[in-house]
Amino acid sequence: MTSLLITNVRPYGEGEPVNVLVENGVIASVNAGADAQADSTLDGKGAVLLPGLVDMHVHLRYPGGEDAETIETGSRAAARGGFTAVFAMANTTPVNDSPVISEAIWHKGQQVGLCDVHPVGAVTKGLEGETLTEFGLMARSDAKVRMFSDDGKCVDNPRVMRRAIEYARGTDVLLAQHCEEPRLTEGASAHEGENAGRLGLGGWPRVAEESIVARDILLARDYHGRVHFCHASTAGSVELIAWGKQQGADITAEVTPHHLLLSDDLLDTYDGTYRVNPPLREETDVEALRRALLDGTVDVVATDHAPHTPEDKACEFELARPGMLGLETSLAIIAEIFVKGGLADWRWVAKVMSERPAEITRLADQGRPIAEGEPANLTLVNEDDTWAVDEAGFASKSSNTPYRGHTFSTRVAATVLRGEVTFAGDRR
Ligand code: DOR
Ligand code: ZN
């Protein structure tokens, strides 16, 4: 039997500090004496204790993109960010469109052992938008694939999306759509608006996203599938999603920390770091996304952690690859905006960053209550630890963070996966 005593922590940031005893990966007590016997101790120093964070949307680049990230560096970044489970998108090389590749990703994640890495299967072979992959075979593989997405690309053909929804229903898997009508984003690199116009950048209009959101709400409603909308970025998408939920469509949605914090005013720098897909929008969109996350219209925060090499980023804005790092800064951003901003409490953070993502992806052992008998997947958060973002200290293999020099006052202090400490800042 192995045991761990986590001292001086406040579950959900509520009440007096307690000591949590973990035995064999399971919470044995949430009110242990300070003298309880354990193989090792983690000094919580008064930290907030949350269920381990779950990220429905990351790119870990394995296989084929290991110059930007690997399962090991990505898992370490996840653990540093407070995550105990992540979902790795299928746009790798080769694409994750078969059980062999899904299993390779899953087994590598387990071998590294810092975070559960759940492979997301491609909806279509080679992400080409035509032929559906074998959802059932991937779902039944060792990797137990439970989410399918062509993320990076949109399943733009409505007939293919309809078939995917019908097929997914039979295997009870989730379809995650990257909403982008490609015929409206040809040559686009920035949000279509005043800033892109002034800077001479090709515009990515809101309707490119919203037209797919609207279409897929109707498809989900009529063909009874579970559809999840990746990285919602516009006020209009949020209105459509609210309407779709009222209609009883089985839909969910995520928003990224960068769309909740940044706007296209940053494009003045022409810095490729700020190129992301969907693009940074306007303040009014940022406000609407915040409200939608608060009122539950948008279900979860997901990072869309998208590592890229310096060669792919340090170039002309329009040539830079889209994407930003997210894993190691997301909790700090959400805490800053919502908890420090007085809009929400830690219970709510647990909901949008752990419980709901685990529910939507049907992970039985994640996003669970902090209570006796529950799996010890836990995140410790220091509410009063001011730090400046410096990518030199990141575990990620890439450094394309848009937050360089930003200062945050909340920081992940430690992460525990099934009773094993996977990250401990200065806690031991
Ligand atoms: O900015 C993005 N980067 N958006 C995506 O949809 C894909 C991702 C990537 O793979 O780099
Ligand atoms: Zn995407």
C-alpha cells in the first residue's frame, strides 16, 4: 500500500484548512490528523484544493511533430498546469484515424505517467472530410477513444457531418467540431474587422464560425447526436448555442483562455504569436464569451494548447502557423478573470475546468468530488503567488505563449494523479 498525506489545504477554497489522506490512489480521509501516518507528505501551505483539471482540447503533436511537443513534454506541461487528464487532437502526422495510432498515443501517455492522455480520433480518414473512420474499432481499442474530431479542419460537408452524427450515436461517442466554413476563410489570418482592414490582413469573418454552429445544431437536433463545439469565439456563436440548448439539441461548447482574455487589438504588433484559429476577436465577443461561460451556455474551458516551433511562428504574421500554448497558464487566467475579478468562486472553477469536461467526455475517474472513496486526482492552487510568465521556465517544448511578461497572482502549486505527485512547485 502506498499513501500520501496532503496537509493544510482548503477543498474548493472553502472553510478551514484540512489534511487529506490518500491510500492506494484513493482519498481515504478529508479530515485526517496532522500526525496521520503516510509514506510521503505534500505540504499544502493553505492552498485551494480542486479536483484534477481536465482539458478537452490539446495538441501534443505525437506522432510526427516532436520538434514542437512530445507526449512527455506535453504531459509535463499538463501536470504543471494542474491537469490530470487531457484529450490530444488527431491532426498529427500520420493522422490519428486508426486504432493502432490511438493505442500508441494512449500507451505512451501511460508510460510517461504524468497525466492521462486520451487520444481524440479523426472523424474522417486523413482529415480529408470524406470517408468516416472506424469509430467503433477505435472506441473498443485499448485507447477507448470517446471523442472524434477533425480539429484544425472543419467537417464542412453537411452530408458527411450528418452521417458522422448518426454513426456516433450508435457508439455513444462525442463529435467535436472545429467550426469554420472554409470557403469563407480562404486567405484569412485575422478576425474580419477594423484592425485587420487597417493592417491589410485577410479577414476571417464571424459568419464562417457561426454558419457551421447553426448548421450543426440543427443536425444534432434532427439526428440526435452529441455534438461539442470547439473554441467558440463570437457573441453570435454563443447566442446560437443558447438557442440550440433551448431546442433540446444535445450540444456542448468550450471556450479557450485566450478568447476570454485577448482581443484583436494585439494584432498591431504583427507578431505571429497572436495568430490563432479561430482568430482573436473584439472586446464585445470577449465580454459575451465570459458571460456565456458564467451562465452555463458555454460548458467548459479548454486550452487548445497548440505548440509550434520558432520557425513556424517567428515569421510574417500571415505565414505564421495558427496556435498558442495554453496548458501552463490556463488556471491562472481563469482565476484572474473570474475569481479575483469577483465573478465566480472556486466551486465554479472546479465545474468548468474539471467536472463538466469529465462528464462530457464520460471519464468516470476524473472531475469527481473531493470526498472519501473518490480517486485522488487533485490540483493544489496557491491564490497568492504572483509570477511573471517566462516561457524559459515552461515544460512545453515550444515557447509560443501570447502571455510573455504577463503577471498573474494565482499559480498551480501541485498536481496529484491517482495519489502520485506529478508536479510540486516548491512544495517538497
Ligand atoms: O490555432 C489553432 N491551432 N487552431 C486549430 O484549430 C489547430 C491548432 C493547431 O493544430 O495548431
Ligand atoms: Zn480547432
